[in-house]
Amino acid sequence: MATACGTTHENAPGASAGAGPATQACKGPGAAKFTICMSQANLGEPYRVRMDDDIRKAAASIPQFTVNFADAAQDNSKQVEQVSTFLTQKIDLLIISPNEATPLTSVVKKAYDQGIPVLVLDRKVDGDAYTSFIGADNVDIGRQAGRYFKEHLLPQGGKIVELKGLAGSTPAKERADGFDEGIAGSGITIVGTADADWLRDKGQQQADALLKAHPDAQAIFSENDPWPKVPGSPRRTRARRRCRSSGSTGCPCPRAASRRWRPGGSRPRSSTRPAGRKPLPRRRNCSSTAGRSRRRRPCRRG
């Protein structure tokens, strides 16, 4: 959480420079109190539950901070209403992870225009009416995944299907755009796509539908880590490789976000080694591309 101590008025554009160092307000028994409001897109994703928990834990160490949370439950109108309610409470900082960009842009701009510092997390809004954005380089995440498909999984080309996130959220568009850049110039063709709204259960249902509709697909690209579980396979299989982030973004490792299976069959096979190529290293490191350093954890197979 990178925000200076100071009231909304002191942080507002055009505020007097003679108010004194804001950091002094954080010290001593008479330190000012600050109200922070966190507007979360949904709590259906474990990643977002962790995000709220991390914010709650960080704020708990600062007695002057009070943090109020709201869950929009993937409802744009509900999130707009929740943020509007926050704005009537004379808050000092708004943190928001918008469900979708365009529907939340106006209310975020309203907060910003009132002089309230606004931190946008993970998903963006339209324009630049906010104080700071904290999130991953989603275009690069998609681009790296596309290059891995082109150079390792399907170097001779082939048909694939793609599972996307929530259509109106910026990471979904950016990862798809990056993936298209990554596979450009290859013989890879995307024969089917579906939106899974970033939710695990819906992602697995959509994966099932895609594979039934395109039994000749050779691989599946997923914009989110938990989705690509091949229908009919056991819950745990040697082909199921996942790279888990220890940071709050939960960004998937592009190499671990892919699967291959026998066309027309229900049992998956490992994407470890395309025909004629040497095995990939047993372990490799993966880290988030968000704007702060994170602890690295190895990708694991099996």
C-alpha cells in the first residue's frame, strides 16, 4: 500500500503546500485517523480473497487505518453503487479492482475528481482518472504463452482452443491480444474460444464444451491457471502441470497454462515434450510480472 498519510483535503489537487509533511500526521498518540475503502470485483476467485486478506493484514499493523471492504459479486451496477456509497463517507483512499472497465470508469473518475486518491488493482478502467495502477503486464503474459506454443508445443502448427476471462475486463483482452502476437507467423489456428469469467467451475464447463465442439484441437490456451482440466480426466494426473504464484496477483505461468491431449480421446498426455524434441527441464522458476518483486516458486509437474 503506497499512499502518504494525509486527509482527503490535503491530498486533493490544488491543496495548500503549507500543510506540513504528511508523514508527521502518522506519528504520536494524537495521530489522525484514515478511512480506506476496498471495492473488490468478486470473491469467487481465491486470488481475490487472498488480495483482500493481504490488504487487511497490512492495514492491521497501522492503528490509524480503518479499512472497509465491499464485494461486488461480479455485478457492475452493484460495484458502482458500493463505490458511490463509499464516496458519501468522507473516505481518505479508494482501492478498487473493477469488475469491468467501462462501467466502472465514471464512478472512479468521480472519486478522483473529488480529490480522493484512487488505487486501481489488477484490472484497469478506461482513461487515466486515477492515482496509480498496480497490476501485471497482461499483454506480455499472453505474448510469452503464444511464443511457447509456437516454439515448443506446436512448432509445426496445429489447431487450438482458447479460454478467455471476463469479456469486459482488461486482463482478458490484453492476454488475448498478447497471445495473438505470440503465435503470429506460425501455423497455429484458434478454432474456438469461450469466456469463462475468471471462474474455475465455469472455466472447466467451457473447456468441456470447447473440446466436444472441436475434437481435433491439439491444445488449449487458458488465460487463467485453474481452468484447463481436461474433461474425463482424474482430478490429479501427470499431465496436469500448474505454476502457482506466491504473490497476490496469482498470475499464471504461461508454460504451465497449457495442456495437450490425444485428439478425440479423453485421457490427457503431457505437454512436456513435442515430438522430436528433447525433454524440458524438470523444474523451472516462474514469477509474476507485476510491479513489485515476489518470492519465486518452482513450476511443478505431476
